[in-house]
Amino acid sequence: MTKQQNLVESIAVLALVSVMVLIGNQAGFDNNIIEALPGMAILLLLCIAGVATNMFVFKKIPSVLFVITYGVIVSLPGFPLSETVNAYVAKVHFLALTTPILAYAGVAIGKDLETFKKSGWRIVIVSTFVMVSTYIGSAAIAQSVLKFMGDI
Amino acid sequence: MNEAVKNVKLHLVVLALVVVSELIGIVTFKVGPGKLVLLPMLYAMFIGIFLGPKFFKIVKEKDMFQASTLVGLTLLLLMARYGTLVGPKFYEILKAGPALVLQEFGNIATLVIGVPIAMYLGLKREAIGAAHSIAREPNVALIGDIYGLDSAEGRGVMGVYICGTVFGTIFFGLMASFLAAFEIFHPYALAMASGVGSASMMTASVGSLSAAYPAMAEQIQAFGVASNTLSGIDGVYMSLILALPMSNKLYNYIYKLKYKTAPEAV
């Protein structure tokens, strides 16, 4: 498969999911499809830019990193048109973007259900430790630095 | 991926899941100091799981496999939106003090504690996905990009992501009240620790702390929001550069101790 085909296919998938997000965004969050269209198009363009950077420029760095970074840049105060960008993307609710992802993930998980059943309770235990340790780890560092700086 | 794009049935099934789930909407239950939150994405996933050949027989093996090849890509749209949530607050964060910046490294505690515990419980590569971070959206997307979400690492990160989404707010609300009551940490330190890259977890924690220390509420909220935005910015970089390599090293080390043989190469 050539790179160009690969990019075209990625764009096709992203566009397809964008349509689903627009529909879900209307159904769940009362954001009109037409009004949300420009914001969705901006998000789509950011993704395409991120995927293309990963495909053609920095092949070893995951596209996720580029997509987030581009998203930050175009919405930075002072970046050309950032206020317009922010106003448009605000019409696309964050949670409306999560639903199609988890729908695909759910269908996909169906095939690994046995494995999930086996490891499920272990993962639940691990999650509690993960949440406690990040909280206490960060609090301990913050506490020491604040003490050291004489702020508390 | 070619075949997956053209699988019209799969996309229609997903669209139906999306519409049904969004129409049900967000359901919250008040539990103690926090809330149990059920989001449309959880219904979509839950129903999706049972569409397979063993239950409703709506999708076949082939559809399930093709769905798994698409998840990583669909996550990118969410990440683009995520970036635009962080951007507008970027300069405010630059002004944050050293305590606020340095406490971000406390997030590495997840892997130091989590990987050994996960492996003690018998998990293998799932441990990397589950414990390398607190498994919010950017971490899920990163693991999906590097290992694929249908890999062992992917199952780990998805598992913790889902637990965090359902129980995270209650958990953070309780944890904050509990630690505030013990008075080991200053409320400002706890406020800074509240931001882990999830607005709902941060809100729950900051809510509990403000209730415990009403006189400091304003400062607590400012620290919480700032640290949460900071985690949003550095989370994916921290995972890629620091947390994932460290998790892999720790994993290999414990693997040799536990199973007396080198782990199979990944």
C-alpha cells in the first residue's frame, strides 16, 4: 500500500467519524449540525495535519502528539484567528467526540471478552492504586517544594 | 484498513449506537461526597460489546476485527479537541510556580506503585498500559498509537480508563476529604495534586477540599484548575518520554525476578 492511499483512507475514516460526531452532538448536546460543521472541519484538518506529519516527516513520533500540539497552537491566545477557532470548536462537545470511539471500541472488545473477564478484577484493583499513587505522589512533591520555598 | 473503511454495516451499527447512547444522555447519581457518572460513551461501549456472535449476533468476527483497526484513528479527533481545550489557558500555566510544575512528576508514582502491583496480581503486558499513567484520553490515544488498543497494553489502558471514568469522581472526592482530614498535606499541596488531566476528577477533589477549607477555597480552585491544565499539556509528552520507557524497564526487571526468564521481546 502506498503512503498516499494510506493517507486517503485515514482521511476517509476521520471524515466518517466526524459525521457521526455531528449527529451525536445534535442528538445529545443540542448543538445544531450546521453550526457545529466549521468546528468539526477544523478538528478534522488538525487530525489530517497530524497524520501527515507522522507519515511524511517524523515517522517515529506518534501522530497523537502532533494532533494535540497542533490543537494547542491554533487555539493559543494571539495565534491568528485563534478566537474564531475557539468559538467554532466550542460547538463540538468534548463528550460527543468520545461516543463513536467507545462504540467502535465496544464492538472490537467483543472479540476479547474472555481475556477481559480474566483480567478485569485485577485491572480494577490496579486502577485504584494508580489513582491513589498519582495523587499522593504529586501532593508530596508539591508539599516539599512549597515548604522549601517558604510558601506554607 | 482498506476493508474496514468500506464495511458499511459496521459504520451503521456504530452510528446507531451513537444515536441511542446520546439520546439516553448523561446520568449521574450522588454518592457521598462525589458523583457516579454514566456517560453516553459507556452505553455505546457496553451495548457494542454484546453485539458479537455470542450474544446478539449482529456483528461477526470480521466486523469486530475491523472495528479494532479503526479505534486508534478515531481517537485523533478527540485529541484535536483536547488540544483546543488546553491552548486558551496555555499562558496562564506558564506563570505557575515551581511547586505546581514539579508536582507533575508525582504522576510517575502511578508506574512505580502500579506496575509491581499489576504484575503481582498476574498481569503481564497489561500492566504497562494500566499503570504507566492515570489513563486519561491522551494516554489511551498514545498506547493505541504505539501498541494498538487490541493489544495487551491496550486492554490495560482501556480498563483503567473506564474505571476512572465511572468511579473517578467519587474516588477523587473521597480521597481528597480523607487526606484533608488527616492534615498530613497542606490543602494547597492537595489542590495541586488534584489536576491529573481529568476535569471531573479535579472538580470532585477541589470540591471536597474547598468544603473542608472554605477560607482557602478560591486559591484551592485556582491551583486545581492550573494543575489540571498543566497535566493536559504535559501528559502525553510525559508518557512518551518518561513514563513508558520507565514502565518497560521496570516491567522487564520484575519479569526476570518473578518468572526467572527474560520477557519475550515486544
